[in-house]
Amino acid sequence: MVHKQQAGEVVAQARVRAGLTWAQIAERLGKPEVWTTAALLGQHPMSPSDAAAAAELLDLGADVVEALQRQPYRGSGEAVVADPTIYRFHEALQVYGPALKELIHEKFGDGIMSAINFRMQVERVPDPEGDRVVVTWDGKFLDYRW
Amino acid sequence: MVHKQQAGEVVAQARVRAGLTWAQIAERLGKPEVWTTAALLGQHPMSPSDAAAAAELLDLGADVVEALQRQPYRGSGEAVVADPTIYRFHEALQVYGPALKELIHEKFGDGIMSAINFRMQVERVPDPEGDRVVVTWDGKFLDYRW
Amino acid sequence: MVHKQQAGEVVAQARVRAGLTWAQIAERLGKPEVWTTAALLGQHPMSPSDAAAAAELLDLGADVVEALQRQPYRGSGEAVVADPTIYRFHEALQVYGPALKELIHEKFGDGIMSAINFRMQVERVPDPEGDRVVVTWDGKFLDYRW
Amino acid sequence: MVHKQQAGEVVAQARVRAGLTWAQIAERLGKPEVWTTAALLGQHPMSPSDAAAAAELLDLGADVVEALQRQPYRGSGEAVVADPTIYRFHEALQVYGPALKELIHEKFGDGIMSAINFRMQVERVPDPEGDRVVVTWDGKFLDYRW
Amino acid sequence: MVHKQQAGEVVAQARVRAGLTWAQIAERLGKPEVWTTAALLGQHPMSPSDAAAAAELLDLGADVVEALQRQPYRGSGEAVVADPTIYRFHEALQVYGPALKELIHEKFGDGIMSAINFRMQVERVPDPEGDRVVVTWDGKFLDYRW
Amino acid sequence: MVHKQQAGEVVAQARVRAGLTWAQIAERLGKPEVWTTAALLGQHPMSPSDAAAAAELLDLGADVVEALQRQPYRGSGEAVVADPTIYRFHEALQVYGPALKELIHEKFGDGIMSAINFRMQVERVPDPEGDRVVVTWDGKFLDYRW
Amino acid sequence: MVHKQQAGEVVAQARVRAGLTWAQIAERLGKPEVWTTAALLGQHPMSPSDAAAAAELLDLGADVVEALQRQPYRGSGEAVVADPTIYRFHEALQVYGPALKELIHEKFGDGIMSAINFRMQVERVPDPEGDRVVVTWDGKFLDYRW
Amino acid sequence: MVHKQQAGEVVAQARVRAGLTWAQIAERLGKPEVWTTAALLGQHPMSPSDAAAAAELLDLGADVVEALQRQPYRGSGEAVVADPTIYRFHEALQVYGPALKELIHEKFGDGIMSAINFRMQVERVPDPEGDRVVVTWDGKFLDYRW
Amino acid sequence: MVHKQQAGEVVAQARVRAGLTWAQIAERLGKPEVWTTAALLGQHPMSPSDAAAAAELLDLGADVVEALQRQPYRGSGEAVVADPTIYRFHEALQVYGPALKELIHEKFGDGIMSAINFRMQVERVPDPEGDRVVVTWDGKFLDYRW
Amino acid sequence: MVHKQQAGEVVAQARVRAGLTWAQIAERLGKPEVWTTAALLGQHPMSPSDAAAAAELLDLGADVVEALQRQPYRGSGEAVVADPTIYRFHEALQVYGPALKELIHEKFGDGIMSAINFRMQVERVPDPEGDRVVVTWDGKFLDYRW
């Protein structure tokens, strides 16, 4: 039995060997890039057909295909926070979290941005002073409703 | 002597009494909304003229104006994470953090999105199935360079 | 300036002095019991009219009334977990959390019970072997939807 | 020797392969759904006959059957809290825990809801605005008694 | 308003000034020693008559008397664990906890010793090799019962 | 090489297979029940003859016998605290720890109950309202002595 | 009411103003240096006569004298560990702790060095390559004895 | 490849089988007892000749000999603190740490006891009231010097 | 009585009001910049003459002057780590710490860089691609020596 | 599949067997010492040619070569902090971190030293009173820029 997390490591390795980008895999599955990458790293259950398509592209075994379809325990653990590429997002939340909260309440009232009815996008935006990483977080507003 | 954090609480209170939105304050200062809100909550030092303009709008005392100009120790502490409006951003990082990392490396190479040369925007995007909170994180790419 | 948490302590004290139950206060406000208790303890912003009604019932000062209307940072901190009456709920989540997850996925698919579009009720159910505490958690299902 | 936790993973896997729902297994064992799911995931010791019945339904080996009957160390660990489906219950406790405590004391006096003499139920309640997850926590009241 | 914890410190101080032992106070209230000491330190709500009796013995103010009757948030915090007199009990639990669990299951079946329907006693037992601290923990057995 | 902890798991398993209670094993070794159970779970070094007697009763291999005689690193870790049967003892310490400390100082002066020169006993005491778990903690008083 | 810890800070300050060393105070009280310093910092209860003698030497108020006689909650908290002068002792325990354990068991059998029946001494030992801090920890051996 | 820690466990086991005390091993290597024990448990790199001598005494394999010579990551982890024999040293630091700091500053000025230019000794000192564990910590004083 | 930490906040404030840089203060005291800044923030005891000189420059009260001369408990706490300007140093240690260790052992043998016999310097080094922060850490090598 | 961390351990071992210093390896790769050591310990991805060159020098297998080229999760974990050689750097940050922050803001304005556009060097500087470890941290200044 292969755990979701192990399956994710196998996929990450297989992708390098297959010489494919995450963007190419997403395009062949007809799914968004962030969703596809997250799902293949074990954060979403995949449909049988998506898992099969990934398996063909990346030459994955049956146990990995089965693992990709399983319902995950989501979350990536504390150790991952220390990685500088990921830490910068946590730092921005430390600095701008309360401002985000104030502005969400000001524009929408009492409630939250859903992280379930949610999509995310990463873009490279050219800039003469250095290209920019632009990440869009897009979630449905949910108001506190009794 | 007023601490930055206390100054932030005084400002938040004064804003309600003055009947102003953060957006209106930002507009009068001619500064972006997220920056203005974060600065007034104590996460950025403000220039003397910005602090004075805010003081006039919100009827703040001299010690608060002084505190707003001071260099902060940035960060908002662990307790703030539990608030549901802020927690959803942490949750999305738990679920999508490794995917963000993979895609940043794929699109840019080895490096990070800067949280210093950085801007952020919160928008309300109308949607027939429920309006959406769209937050844009926009930071300069910095490559690991020895 | 009175903090939400301090306001909650003042309310709790005032309620005892006024000789009123939470149920009676909830009934006079025409709001559910759990919502009313949580709001008066500082976990929800109250409308001006609800805050005024509570103030009259409990003889609260203007600063407490103002605090009750403020948008809260929600959450009750780690120390509260140790209280035995609250701990039993955490213990039940430790024991039955994964089973809850399995059954929610089985009955609804991939998603969560909303804690925002949510209501809760506490009842005393008579039982010859000892009356029972019955707590109903009732939240809208939200499916993972990109 | 198979640990309870490993046995739980084997069972979860076997259930998918057998094409059975937790509800169907519970029905065949004649036991409540939450209890059955929790027990098969390793949170309760099972009687020899229940374990044998489960083994037949799910085609489990003798060592798994033995593990299912063993007395567990209960609890599911910190990592599980981060999963969004489980986290929402923790969040509701953060927000409503003190209100629960107040209302239990008001309706019953000084004491707790037992998590030992306890049962729990998950239901899907249809609702035109979106079906609802309704979870009932039902425990005997125990008063502080010297 | 006096917090339960502050009230406990006032009581502890007043007891020394009054030249009374906890045992004497317990005797005059007609309550067990451990219960009385814990209640006066803020871990139990006291009845109006018990609080009044304590107030007379120890010359306590009205706000302390009110605090003693209030429902507590129970628990004494992490810092207290480091005190050597208290730590030895934690150490014994570290060493003998699993053995206690095995023997409770062996003698009673699956369940727990209640910490609610519970009493405790501290005695000094003379011994030629050095007197002994004998603490009796006595709680009703509660079996896991659905 | 078998670790003490692994040896403890092997012993626990073997005991069930041998159809023996901890009490029976303790009786055959001529040792107290709590001591015997703790030692066989790896919290005390056993003498060669005790280890050999246990090995014969439980049909243990030579490496387990060797492990049972080894000097342990005592303590059972944080995870164990969450188990409800063990947690109740921690909860009672949270609630009654400071009262225990006060009464030990009152009856003995400044010092501690030894957890080294120490014995413990678990009894089932019949009670018409439900049998009781009575645990006696009995340690030599040690006074702070320079 | 003055807390033990505050009393310790007052004493530390008063000692500097009085121009006395800890060694001189210890000598006048006729007590060992480490004991005297620890007691005046709030880690031991002092006898009325010792407290009075210290009060005279250091010109302390009645509330401080009372605090010095009170039974302490011992321990100095986590923050203190970071101080380099104190940290080196923790570091030596990290490096040599298991060796200490092995040698204590080898020389004495199964048991511990008492930290209650215990004395400690700090000396400055001249050395041509740099004087040495020599700290002697001297505690009664206590064997595990049931 | 054998890790230092594993090598330490192999050595500890081999020592028992060889029927040698740590003191005897130290004597044959011509090294102090605490140093020898710590080094063989993996806290110091050993010279090739010392490692070879230990290998001959204890019949160790080549990979263990290699591991003993490797530069360690020093420290023994949090779990070890709970062992009562080791914990007493931590407790004494909790109680006497600030007094140690005061006396070191008084006798030497601003600085620390080195834990690098450092030696330690464990002795059994006979005493009619019970033999004593006497541990000498002896480190060069280092003054804060810019 | 003013604590060292409070004194540091007063100094930081007074410096801004006096319109002096840390470099100017350091120059007038004839001390290195990092040392002077750290000492005035409460991490070193200052000599009476240095404290007096600082008091004159910054118009400090007698209690602050006294606080500056007191022996500190060094360390700046966990909260400070989150500040981005300070965090980058922690991050570099996370990434390069083991490499530093390897190279120190390679160039010097088994031992450490002293943080006591230590000096540090911050420089601004012009660079056409952006000026650089260059921090030099310079400590005496101390070899492990028994 | 070999993890980066395991690859680092294999490299560290192979280097000793090959009788090469990190400095020699760095020289043959034509890369700085700290970078080379960090990269070979798994903190940087290596180019195929650098990995191949290292493989030839150190006689590494193909899976290790592949691991060295993989993008790492950077960071070295909490356990590493306890090692004395690494801890001294953390201690210096505890003592001098706020001073560093003040001086960076004074010399550059509001911003940080980059840990990405960053280089580090370790030197042995001869000194008659004992050679010195001099570590240079050199990062581009990044100003907070919206």
C-alpha cells in the first residue's frame, strides 16, 4: 500500500524523468496548474480518469494510481514552513493578515474567504526591474449566517 | 510612550468613530489600501506627512502620530492565526504551499517571491453564485544568487 | 477603550447580578441561545439594536455596548482547553474525528461542514439513567470546488 | 504484530476494494455508524464476533482481526487537526466552546458532558440552499460530586 | 471585579495571617480537606453559605466572596508543573501511567476512572524509615458505553 | 537488539496469547501488580530471575529477556497523555495539584513526596452507585535539607 | 501583596544599593552562599529570623519580609534558559546527561541523585591558563525502592 | 553506514556482554570516566587509537569504529529529559540557575563557565545517612570581551 | 525600578528625540557600534562612566542610568524572530548552519566559535547592483579540551 | 530513490573516505567553500556538471548524483540547533539581533539583508591570543518597496 505522500514523491520524481513540466501535465489533463500540481502531490483525490491519464503520461504503477484517487488528509506539516520559497507567504500573512481581515470585513461584512470553493493561480509577469511572481487567491465569500 | 500595537488599536477605534472606511483613508493619503491599513495597524513606519494626514482625518494625539512613524517589529503573533478570516489563508498555504513552490521553481528557477518588494490587493468580484474575495500577491522574483 | 474579552467578562458578571439566565437574555433578544451567549462573550459582532437591548437588560456602560458591536478576533485560546467541561469535546474529536471525516466524505463527497454557515444547539434530554447533554452541530456542506 | 493504527489503514483500504460503505458495514454488524467507523479505524476494541464479521466482509487477515480486538491507546494526534474537514470542528470549539460551557452549567449545574457514556451521529439533512451536515453529540451529564 | 485566581491568592495570604491551617478551615466548613483547599484556590464554585463561612474565618472582602462562588475555568497551567512538589506526581504518571491503564482495563474492562465523580485524600502515615505521603485517588469507574 | 519499548509490546501481546492477567503474572513473580506491569512494559530493570520467570510464563525469546533486564530511560511520552484513561489522572492533577502541594506542606513542611521510594496500588472497590477505581500513591516524604 | 518573584527583584536591587555581596549576606546569615542567594531570589521559604536579618542588612519593607517567608512555587521559567551564563549548564547536560546517568547507575545501582536533600557550591579555582568555575552538585543517592 | 547514536547503543550493549564497567574501559583507555562514557555514547569524536582500543575491549565491528571517530552533532534530545535520573539535574538548574548566575558574576565578573574547556566528574561519597552523588562541573571562566 | 528592557525602550525613544544615530552615540562613547547599540538595548552591563555619558547625550533619568549598569539576563525572546529583518539571519542559519559547522571543524578541529570573546560589525558596502549588508561575526576559536 | 538529506550523509561519509577536505572539493568545482559544502549537504540544487564532478571526486552512485541536482526543501530542523558549534550563532542572534536590526535600518532605511542574493565565508584568522573564526555574511540590501 502506497501512502498519498509517498505517491507524491514518486510523481515528482517521475515528472523529472519524463521531461515534463507541471504546466504540460495540467494542459494534457485539461485542469488548472495549481490544482493539478496539488492533486499530484497528494492534496486532492483525483478521478479515475485523471489518475489514469497522469499514469500514462508519467508511467506510474497501479498502486500509485490507486493512491492518487484516495481521499487525502490535507496539510503539509510544520517542517515545510522553513523552506524560504514557502516561508515568504507565511511572512506576508504575518505582516498583512490583520489588514486582509479588516478589508474583507469592510468590503463584504462579517465572514471569510472560502478555502474550499477556491482557486489559485501563479503567473510570471514580466517587469523591467525584474519579473514578478503574481499569485491570485480567489475564494467565494461566506458570511457568518446562523 | 505609546507602542505601535496600542497605536494600531487606537487608530482602529478612531476610524469607526470618524465614520471612515480604510478605503477612504487610503484614498485621502493617496496610498494603496492594503499598505495603508497595514501601516495604520503598526506594520510599516509612516512618513511624517502621512502620519500627520492620518492624524487629521482621525483626530489622533501626538503620541500616536509619533508611534506611527516608528520602525516596527513586524509580525502579528500566533493568537491571530485562530481567527477564521485569517485562518483560511493559512489553510490554503497548508494545502497549496508545495504546489506554489513547484510552480515558482518551474516558471522562474531556484528562488523566491519577495515579501519585501511586494504589494497586495483585495478585491470584491461580483459572481452570480456568490461574490468572491480575490487577493493578489505580487512580489519580485529573487533568484538564489551567490 | 474596552476590549471584547473584557466586555465579555463584564457581561458574564452583570448577568449574575441581574439574576438572568442566558436563555432568558436570548429569548428577550429573540436570538438563539448559543449565538447569544457566544456574541455576549465576544465571539460575534452584535447589531446596535441587539447591543442596546442587552445593555438595558444587564445595565451595561456605553463602552461595553461599543465593544459588543466591534468585529472580533475570534478564538478562545489554548488555556481554555484544559477546563474539563470544554476538554470533553476536544477528547471526543480526538477519538471520533477521523470517523466524522470518513462519514462526511461518504455521505457528501469531498468537502467540509461549514463553521460559518453554521448553528449549534444545547439541550437537556431527560433520561432515567441520568439526563443527557445533547449538542447539535449543524453546518452547510461545502464541496471542494475549483 | 500489526499495530491498531496500521490495522485501521488496512481496513480503510480493504473497504474501498470491497466496494462497501461504512454505513453498509455498520448495518451488517448491527452497530451505529460512527461507532463502527471509529472502531475499525482503531479507536475502540471490538468483540471477537464483531471483528470476525468485519474480517469476513472485508477479507482481513488474522493479525488484523487480532489488532481490532486489542485495547487501544485512543487519540488521533496533532497532524490530523490540519485537515480542513476535521479542522472546522476545532474551529467551532474555539468560537463556541465557552458558550457551550456556560449553557451546560446553566441547564445542568457544575459538571460535564461525558465523552465515555457518549454517542454521536452524522446525518445529511436536505436543504434547498445546500444540504447540511448535522452532527449530534449526546453524552450523559456528570455532575462534580465529591 | 476579582478573578478566581486572584481570589485564591488573597485567600492563601489571609489564611497565613489568620494563623489557620487548611485542615482547620475544612473542619469548620465541614468539608473534606482537598476539596476545601482546591475550592478556596479557585478550582470549584462554592455555595453562598460556604463562601460566607470562609469569609468570616479569613476576613475576606465581598468581591472575594463573590469570586469564590463563581463557576471556574478549571486547570492550573503549565508553569505549575515545574514545582518539584507537584512535578513528582507528573513523573509518577510518566512512569506508571501505562501500567495504571492496563490494570484499570484488567479489573474493570474498557473505560476510565472519573475525575468528576471523584475524591482525593492526603495523609501522613508514620513510618520508622521516614513518614510517608499517601494520596488516595478515588473515582467512579465509567465504562465506554454507546 | 530489542529496545525496552519493543520488548514491552511483545510482552503485552504474549500475555493476551497466554491467557494470563497482569495480576496472575505479578502473583507468580511474587511482586506487586503495578510494579510488575510497569517493569514488563519497560519502566524498570528486572532481575535475571524475574525476567526468566516472566519468560517462562509468557514464552519470551532471549533478546526480550535481555531487554527486560536493561536499565531503562523512563517516561512514556506526550502521545500517551491523550488516551482518556490516562488523561483523567492528568486532569485531576491540573485541578487538585496546587491543593496537594498546600496540604503536603501543611502536614510535612517544605518538601516532596518521593517518586523513587514509592509504591502504587490499584483497587476495585465495590459501590452500589457504581464500583470505584481507587489508586493509592504512597511515597516517602523528603524534606528540603541542605 | 508582593509576589516572591517581585521580592527577589527588590532584594537584588537592594543588595547593589547596600554595596554588599551575596557572599557577605550569606556570611552574616550564617548560611551557605548558593542557598542564601536562591532563597533571597525566591526559591526557598526563609525562617522569620533569617528574613528579618536580611531585611535589616538590605533595608527591606515588611511586605518583602513576608514574601521571603512564604512557601514558593519553585522554578525559573523557560526564558531564563537563553541567558548564556545559565545556558552553558543546560548545554553540558545535553552533552553529558546520558553519561551521568550511566555512571550513577554503575556506581550506585538503579536510582537518582536527590535534588531535595541536596547542596551546591560555586568556587573560583585559580589556574594559570585562566581561572575556573567549579560547581559541585552534591545530593543524596535515592535508590528505586518499592 | 552506522549513525553515531546507533553506535552508542551497540557500545552500551557490548559493554554489558563484555562484563566491563565504564570505569574499567576508561581506565584501559587512560581517559576520564565521564569523557569516555560520553564519547562512547556518541558525544565526542574519538581518535583512531582510542576507537581501536575500545573496539578490542568490546569486540566492535569496523563500521562502529568508524562511527566513533566521526564528528558528532552533539545533544541528546528532549525525550531524555523525562528520565528521572537526568531530570533531577534539570530541576536543580530550574531552582538554582539564577543563583549560579549571580554568584558567577560576583566571583568573576560578566561572563560564563565554558562548557567546551570543561571537565566533569561523578563520585560516590560515603555518608552514614546515605551515600551521596557528588558531581563536579569544572569549566574555564570566559569573560565577555569585545 | 526600571527593567533593563524598559530602559532599552526609553533609550530607543530618547535617541530619536535627540536626533542622534547609534553610530554617533557609539563614537562619542568611543565604543564599537554593535556593542553600543546592544548595550543600550539592555544586552550588556555598562560601566558607570559609559552609562553617565549616554545619559548626558540622551537626557536619561537616574533610574535608566542605574538599569543600564545592571547585569542583564541576555536574550531577546521568540517573538523577535518573526521580524523580517531579523528572520533573514535565522533563515541563513537554517540553510548554512551545517556547512558552517563542517568548515569550522575542517579549519580548526573539534570546537566552536566563542560568542563571548566575540565582536560583530555591520557595514554598508556599495555595489552597482545594489548596496550590500555585510555583517562580520568574529569570535575566538575554542577547542573541546578536557 | 535517495532523499536529499540521505545524499548529504552519503557525501559526508564519502568525503572522509576520499581523504578530501571541503575546501579541496570546492576548489576543484571552482565554487565557494560555503556554497559547495551547503550544496553537497543538500541545501542547494547542483548543476548536472557540478554534480558529475563531485561524483567523480567522491565516487558517488547515480542516485546520489540525481539527488544532488534535485530542488531541495531548505532548512535543517530544530535538533541541529542544540549542537554547540551551531548554537553559538543562534546565541549571538539572541544577544545582537535587535542591534543588527537597528543598525541595518540606520545605515540603509527600512528593509532587510537578503538571504537569497547572499554569500557567506568562513576564515581562520591567526591571533596571538588564540586564532579567530571570522564569518562574513554578505547579502544585498532590499528595501520595503510597494
